[in-house]
Amino acid sequence: MKVYNSLEEFTKLNNAVVTTGTFDGVHIGHQTILKKLVDSAKQIGGESVLLTFFPHPRMVLQKDIDIKLINTIDEKIELLRKTNIDHLLILPFSKEFSRKTSLEFVQNILVNKIGTSKLIIGYDHQFGRNREGSFSHLKEYGPLYGFDVEEISAQDIDDISVSSTKIRKALIDEGDVKKASNFLGRKYTISGKVGEGKRIGNKIGFPTANIIINESYKLIPQNGVYAVYVEVENMRYKGMLNIGVRPTVNGIGKTIEVNIFDFDSNIYHKNIKIAFVDRIRDEKKFNGLDELKLQLAEDKITAQKILNDKQ
């Protein structure tokens, strides 16, 4: 898969089969659409192109809303590599770009820049200034500009919409990482660097790695304790992770801390990846470190059982 971050980097194709959208999550609904894209391109001897945008349009047009995305842009690129599409074109989204009319989008981008011969699009897709363009417009433009338009069924589109909504709701409102995984077709993950913490965990026998996530728009599951897999330097370990404000030690601000089982290496400032398996409990305030230590011992037993059952 070739990745382009602007139209200037992209060389017009002779036979491009194109779809467009934000594809946040690259979940099972998205995967169905992308398989259709790849198969359609193969059938006509063309090349598949996914046209997407970054920042997410809502991050630009609705700045007053704190939008959280299922994937960072780097995560999305890596997930899309697995779908076998030929070209990923990421257009920088801006207020200026949002003012393009639907006709300008079709003429200047789909036709003149990409070389679209077939467009696969949803029945409810809207594009261009003030979302004026629609599927019916594309059906009119297609014959005029020499490209076919294939409609993604209402059922498929509804499944995609519901899946995205349910993934976000499951993670933010419920911390239900198992439900989110079912819609994603894989475990939900976060990645970050290990930063310096208060080292309170060391004092009670449960040292933790404090994970710093640079992308403020990355969705973090609801506060609580989770059974997780931890990837460090291409090695996978079991662990338990806490998201929250550490009320027992009067913590300030939200932290993400993971206790890695059977692990005793210095990983400060190294990148690690967390895959969420199941939620163990809510975060709560205990009556001192001794009570917290007893609960952590129980949490570890619970996490180990969950993770052992998953093998």
C-alpha cells in the first residue's frame, strides 16, 4: 500500500476504483467495504484507492466539541495496510477545503487528480460545501465525467454507522472493551511512551509503567482496572492496567498505568502497546496502601485467569 499525504504526491491513475470516508476504527463494517473496493479493482484490472482526511472534519469544523477518535492516524495507516488496498490518499482537511463545492470535488479531485473510473459510495454520503453533494449528484456526474458509481447498500451503511457509535459508547461510557473488540474484529489498543511516575507501585510490590499518549484526540476507555496484553520491544506480556485519578494516593489528573506480570526491565521512555482484553472493576478509593495492596493482589489473580482463558 502506497501512502500519500497530499494530492501533489499522487500520480493520476488510468483505472482507479475509489471510495472515500473517515474510516475511524477500520472496524468490521469498514473491512467489508474495503474488501468490496479491492475486489472491484481486481475485476476490472484497476487499482484501489481510499481517499480519507486528516484531521477528522469534525476536529476542524466543530472545535468546541471534544472529539475522540478510535484510531490515531498512524494506527489507521497500519490497519489499512492489512486490507490490501493499493493506495491510501490522506488529504489535509481545513476550513478552506470544506468550502469546495461538490462539483469542484468531483472535477478537481476524483477525475483530474485521481483518475477515477469507478466510485464506490454509500447511499447517504454527502460531500462538498455545506454537504450539498449526494449519491444522486454522483449518479448524474458519473456519465458526464466518465466514471461508474456503485452504491453501498443501506444495510451496510447502517451497520457501519451503528458499529462506530457502539464502539465509542462501549469504550467511553461502559469500559466494555469486549463489546468494542467484537465490532472492531480485534482488541482495542493504545500506544505510548513510558514516562516517569510517582513509583508508589514499587513500594507495595506492584510496579507500574506510566503510559504517556501524545495524541490528545485518542479515545481512552472509561476509568477502571483492565486485564491487558502489553507489547514491549516486539515481546508480548500479560498485565493489568488502571485508568483513573488514583484516589487512594490523592492523585491529580488522569493517568494510565500498567503492571506487567513477570517483568523486571527498565523501559522508561520506550514505546509500549496495550491491548485491552476485559474490564475487571471500577476504580475506587481504598483506606490506605495496605488495603490497596490486598485489592491489587486479587486483581492480579482475576487478570491472570482472564488472560489464561484467552490463550
